[in-house]
Amino acid sequence: MLLATFPDIELIGPANPHDCVDKLSACMVLTPQNEDVKMINHQALELFPGEGVQSVGVNQLVDAEEDEEWGEVATTEFIDSVDHASIPDQDLQLKQGMVVMLLRNLAAQSGDCNGTQYIVTRIGSHNLGARRVSDWTEIIIINLFLTPADIGIPFAIKRFQFPVRAAFAATINKAQGSTLERQGIWLHDSVFGHEQLYVAISRVGEPRKVVVGALSAAYDSLGRIVTNNVVYLQSFNNTVVLCAWAGVGSVH
């Protein structure tokens, strides 16, 4: 799946930003679940050339007064283990030349906003050099305190870390509105949202440049490989949910 989506990933020259953009931009693996995004990004980073650098985050409670109330629960070990798509990893793995996605608006008026992709050009202790994939603009990304969205715990935390995640893979929902030249679709389980499968497949204009891996796939009576698509027929009946079968081509 990864080598079909990024056929030259092991041949990239990390110190050559132009080479990184040529081989990484407009390519991505899409999947419904955040845990699969994390797995694919980890595998891609292992294939990517160069020596990795680990940036370790620092976590705090947003309200220091909560420390007395939740001190026994909000241990360092527990807070460090919090993993959510809205904040960077506690132990963020970075390599020069890799593609990352911004998790916060830094300068929205200039185009440096949540979801924007960059090539990492330099890794420092407190800042990253990065070039925006879309127009080659160079920026500096510094460590920031980020507070995750509602994660189901009774106290709020904040993490001091670079506000980025690896962007070899992303959720289907995150990719809405984007245009890709080469794409992988990983369906460990069937899609679960309205027209997610359509959104995923329609990111690329050339069907031969879409590769689908679907553990959840099956064969229909005609021998075609199929997986579930989900459509909510709310315009007809708010209570109706249709689970249709849609062909996904070949499975790799």
C-alpha cells in the first residue's frame, strides 16, 4: 500500500526539499480511523530515509487548581499517554524532508492554517524550518501549548510540542476538498460516515492511480470486490439509513 502510493519514498534525498516535494506532494493514504492513520504514518516514517529525531512534549493541567482535586489521577504517566488527533504526539518522531500537517492556525491570513502541509527542512530543539508544499513559502514552526478537544477525561490538559503530525496518511474526513495525484485507501473496517467512500475515491481524477487495501472487503455474486458504503437518505426520510455495496476495484 505505502510503496504503491509513494513509489519513490525510499529513494528521496531528505536534504533536497525540491526532491521531497516532487515525490511526496499530492500523494496520501486515506483511511476512516485515526488509529490507522497513526499506524500508516509510523510505517512510512520507517521507510523514509535519514536519521530520526524525537521531540518530547511537556504536559500540564490547564487549571493548576485542579492538581489538588485530580492529582492522584492526573499523574505524569497518565497525561503523557493521552493520544488524540487534535494534539501532536507526546513523543513526536521527525525526519528532515518528511511531510507534516499543521494542527493549529499560525497565520491564517498568510495560509499557515490547520491542515496545511509542509516539508520539514530543519529540526531544532525549539523550532522547525518548513516549506509550504503548495507554494514553497518558508516558515518557522515553534513549540506551542495545545489543548485537545473533548477527550472524555474530567480535567483539561495542555501539551507543549511542535503543532504538527506526519502527513503521509490522513483520515478521509480531513482530506475533504483536497486534490491528489496518487492515492491509497486503507479500509481496515468499512467506512462509517455519509459518503466517506465516495469522498475518498474522488480525490484523484485518474482511477489507475488509486490503490485500495480493504480487509473489510468481500466478493459479490459476480466475483467483484466490494465493501460497504454508507449513505444517509435524510432528504427522503430522516430515519432511513442505507448501507449500499460499492465496488472498490482490486485489493492490495
